[in-house]
Amino acid sequence: MFVLIHLVVGSVRGFYRHQMIERYQYNYYSDPPMNLLSKLAHNWLNGTFSLTTLLISASLTILLFIIFNA
């Protein structure tokens, strides 16, 4: 269950990161140039493998465990 929650949270954070980079026109992708799929994959990996995502996923897993086993 933790892995599923972690992948969902990582995907949401990665997509949000991609949207913010596109919205504010950061020069993040200038070297080397990336296509859309590469940008999304890069942001998904960055969003999934971070300490913040790990903490959010662990908190959600513990919360769901407490709610459903109460």
C-alpha cells in the first residue's frame, strides 16, 4: 500500500513541478533540449524520489492505517 501511495504522490508532485516550470518559463530545460515525454519523466522521477514525497507518503499511509484499523 505504501508503494502505491508513494507513486501516486510522486506523480502528482512531478506533474505540479512540470506545470510550474512551464508556467513561469524557467530556463530549466535549456541544456540539453528535452521533448515533452522526457520533461514529464524527469519531473516524475524528481517528484517521486525526494524526501518530501517520502514523508508525505509515510504520513498518508499511517493515517489510512489508523483510520481503517480503528
